[in-house]
Amino acid sequence: MEQKAYEKFKSQIFEAIWRDLDPLEEEIENKEALPYDKLFPLLREMGAFGLRIPEEYGGLGLTVSQYIDIIAEFSKVQGGIRVVVHVHNSMASALYKIANENQRREVLPGCSVGEKSVAFALTEPDYGTGLDLGTTARREGDEYIINGRKHLITNSDFASHFIVFAKTKAGNSEDSVTAILVERDTPGFTIEPLPETMGCKGGEHGLLTFKDVRVPVSCLLGQEGKGIHQLEEALEISRLYIAASSLGTAERAFDLAVEFAKERKTFGKPIAQRQAIQRYIAEMGIDIYALRNMIKDAAEKWDRGNRIPAEASMCKQFGLEAVGRVTDRALLVFGGIGYTRKYPIERLYRDARLNWLEEGPPTIQYMVAAREFLNGYKWER
């Protein structure tokens, strides 16, 4: 999207986020369910379903630098809403990267208006992720027969399509994993809800079971045995989006803490005049400033056509650490009242903890960054 048009769009969607979505927080937190009958029309009206989908498929075609501003703003309101928007746009963008033209035409126009949605079926309850998969896809004639289980699959309650990673070859070689597109209503494919989450209430992270699920070979995404490479690129950019989510949550917590510190009085004066509170505010500001500029640098590199494996993992890792510290300090500024639901701090604190786990925990981010540097990766300055 051209920058002038983007600035107008950004202003409009920011206004809609606070006008239409923020008021849904109490209902979602109370019921621990997203009111899709209200939410989806609002997201559709503001263009939130097609943010990262190219214009030729009905989307807005935002650059990564443009998109991170939007997802950061979504991260300031109820977390379940942010999760829906993030996963939907990330997976639509990933599908565009690895799908052929027929697959794109079949799915992406519907995704751009929220009539279809793609979920990412990777993690397993009985194994792990990446090469450690138990799900198999055996080719028989013009079909793949899929067996296995996946869990913690976000947006599984409404996704129309799933990018399923399965072993098409025995062993743990890099060419053993393949990505296959599976439609929701395929026979033998069942979806069960998992227990509610600590934060980001309302979103579903389901358990998928594949029992002799037959799909046409035409559902193959890219080439057989290239799943790990596809996975790495999809996670790379999605990690940057999680960092932007951390930024948005941290910014909201910071703003609320500063405002509260000016209003709350003890011994006849605002606590903002207390040296301890001032230190908390300064520390929060340092984390936010550093994270904001890390993300900006990485996003600009991606938009120039560069891969950012180390930068993405470092942004994601620093982001989860930063939002953890910021929400910790914001809670301390509020004191005991911040532990109640009177203010959004309690929710932001819980919502932020999902960022530790999305797109890989800290151990994975350290491993990826170290691996890239030890293998001679040179980042662009």
C-alpha cells in the first residue's frame, strides 16, 4: 500500500480498534469466549482480515513495516482478538508464499474478507515440533493418507483450512517433512477444544486428530520434503509479529502506569514524585524504546528482500523479556489495585505471557540466533 493511503488507513483502523473492539473486553473476559457474531463483522468492516494478503487476491498488501504498527495496536486491547488477527494474517501470508496459483486463488480471496481462514498445524502432544513429528502422510496413488495428532492449534474453532506438517519419509532428515493443505470438513479429520488459557481469553487452541485422512496430491504445498524450509521462513517473519505484539502490550501498560502514577497520591503527593516509581517508569521506557527500534530495523530489512533469521529470533526473545519486565513494573506502580480487574493491567499481565510461547520458547530463539552467527551469518547494517 502506498504510504499516503496507508497513513489514512492506519488512522481509521486505530480509531475502529478503540471504538468497536476495546468495549468487548469485559464480555470476553467474563465468558472466556470471543463473540464471533459481533467480532467478525467488525474486523471485516475495518479490513483486518486482509492486512498481509496481496491486493490481487483482495487484500490490502501491507508491507511488514506497515503491518507491525497495526498488530501492535491490536495488542493493546483484549488479547484474544489480537491472536485471531495475528494468526489469520500470518498464515494467509505464509500460504501465499508456499502455495501454487490454484491454491492461492481457491483460498486467499476468502481469507481477505474473513470468509475463510488458515491455521498452522505443527505442534504435537505426543512428539514436539519441527523434525520431531509423529504425524505421517503416506502417498497412495493420487492421494496422501494422513495419520497423527496436533495440539495447541490456534483458530482451530473457525479455520477453514490447515497447513499440516507431516512426515512423508521415515527418519529425521531435513527432507522428511512435507506441508499439506487440509480442509476442515475432510472425512477422518476431527477437532476438539482444549482447556481455556491463562490470558488472551476467548481464542481456541485445539486438538486435531487425523485418522486415515485422504487428501488429493494437489493439496501438496510446494514440494514434498521441503516442509522444514517452509516452516523456518514462516516462523521467521511471524516471530517479528510476536515481537510487535509484545511492543503493543508494553506500550499500553506503560501508558496506563504513567497516567496512574500522576493520579495516585500517598502522603499528600502523587506517587510519580517518588524516586522508586520514577525508576520503574524509566526502565519501562528503556525497554520499549529498544524493542521498537529493533523491530523497525528487522522489518525494513525484510521489506528490502532480506532474510532475517537471527534478527527475528532476537526481536522475539527481547520482546518477550521486555514485555515481561514492563508488565511487572506496571503492576508494581499500580500496587494491589492493579491485581484486581478494575484496571486493564491485570489482563495485560496475563496476555503478555502467551508471547513467551508463540513461535517457540526462549530456548529456541537462543538456539536459532547462535546457530546463524556460528554458521557465518552476517547481518546487514
